[in-house]
Amino acid sequence: MKKSLIAFGAALACMGAAQAQSNVQLSGLVDMYAGSMKTAGKERTSQVGSGGMTTSWWGMNGTEDLGNGLKVGFALGAFFRGDTGTPGRFDGDTFFARDANVSLSGGFGSVKLGRSMAPNFLPTILFNPFGDSFTVSPLVLHAVGNNAADTGWSNQITYSTPTFAGLRANLQYQFGEQAGSTGTNNVGANLFYNQGPLALTAVYEQADIGNPGLANYNTTGTGYSKSKWMLGGSYDFSVVKLYATYGQSEQDNFGAADVQKKTYSLGLDVPVTKAGTFKAAVAQTKTDNTDLKWTTATLGYDHFLSKRTDVYSAVMYDKDNSKVQNKSGTSLAVGIRHRF
């Protein structure tokens, strides 16, 4: 009996140690806004929408300490539209479109397998004052229109370097997984530098395929090839934080003339209270060898009620002379964002 109790106690101790070395978290974000929205090429719509400043999402992630500096991690994340309770960013979106991956990390950096951010996404959202807003951020809206593929890549392997003297990089490769074809894949890399108030980034990606669920997805590897690069920087003067980016994209039209576009953006964050920030940003995209020009500008205010909850308002002007009708429009939105 005594030996049994000792064995049972040892088993409990081992279970406790295992639990101490691993963790799983449930987290997410709900972002809802009310607004009167009119962008170039569209009619005005009064609406309650989801994702004014950040696309609403929920997910699970966890890590396990393997010892000797090694850790394994996983992430599963799904987007949803809170105004209707509908899963995904759009109809037909992959369920775990935000994250579906497993990783191994250590002194060498980390290797991640599965769906995660595309090379363009993190540089875009970090180097504009409106972050990852697909509703009012000028740079994000222009990046979506000029991306080499989706903002997330499926079937991907990502290697992330350790941070050295403020410098780190991600190397990313998305397998096309098409039988008999080795050229229909996506490849990209991004670079980040952070030291004090200065931050810099560079990104390049070449895409031969889209992602399942997207209109540009194909299974033949023909009729689709895009490349994109972008440079960006920010500097925090305490009283104001400035942002700037410049990039180019090119789409191979396979026989027809290639389409080349150039995009620049400028932005600023101005703290006006301990909890509130005034934001302003503009982005413009020009198509080479044409007079086509697309310009978007946004003014906004973001106020934190707590560490997890903020309220915001934004007014956005959008003009695109390539549209046949409704070449310009103005949108106004007010919303609330809560993290859990």
C-alpha cells in the first residue's frame, strides 16, 4: 500500500511538471462599427459592419517546453463577421484562415509548417497608423488590391531567424501541391529592423498561385503570376510617430502587356491624451504607362477605455479614376474593439 501511494504521488508530480511546461490559450477579438460607407466604384451603404479596425477573429494557441531551449507551438485561428455571425472574412473563406500551423523554435530561430501570414502582411500592418484595418487603412486597402496573393498563405513553410542587434527576417515558401508541376509555388521574404524609435522593413514575394477559396486560385499554374516588393520605415518622436512606405507590383498577363503599379503611403500617430491617439494616413497607387490613379486618405481617432477595449472613429476619402461611375466616395465609421 505504501509503495502504491508513493507511485501515485510520483505520477501526480510528473503530471504537474508536464502541465507546468505546456500551456494552451483561447483568445480573440471582436470589432464592430456603424457607418455610412462609400468607396470608389460603389454606391453608398449604411451598415453595421465587422472589422472596422481589425478583422474579428478567435483562436487557440499553445506551447510546450521540450527542454534544452527547444519549444513546440501551435496556432489555430478563424475569422468571423460579427454583424451576421457568419464564419470567415467572406463567403467560401477557409475556416482557419488566420492560422493553422505547428512550429519548432530554439536558438536557431523557428520553423513553422501550415497556414500563416504571407510575407507582405506583417510589414503592411506594422508600418501604417491604422494597423490591420481592411475598412479604413489606406495602405492595407491598396496592398490588398496589389498583393501577389492572399494576406495568408496555405501549405507554407516559414523559417524565422533569431533577432540580432534589432534585425530579424522571415523566409517563406508556399507549395502549390500540383501534381507534375514544380513551378507553381509562391516564395517570399521580409526583413525587420527595430532599434529605439527607428523601425525599418523590406519585403519581396513572387506568387504563381492564389489560395483555395479565392477568386484568383487556379489548379493549372497558368494565367496567374504576380510579384511585389515594398520598403517601409517609421520613427517615433514621442509627440508624433511618422510612417512611410514605397512599393511596386507587377502582374504577368501571359502574352498581353504586363501591369505594373507603384504605391506610396504616408502616415502619422499623434498622442493627444494618455489614452487617445489622432491618426492620419494617405496612400496612392499609379499604374505605369497610363493616367490611372487611385488615392485614399483617412483621418481617425482611437481611444482606449482599458488595456483590452478601445473606441474609434474614422472618416475616409477614396478616389479612383479608373472607375466608370462613382469615381470617388467618402465613408464615416464609429466602432468598438474588444480583445479577449
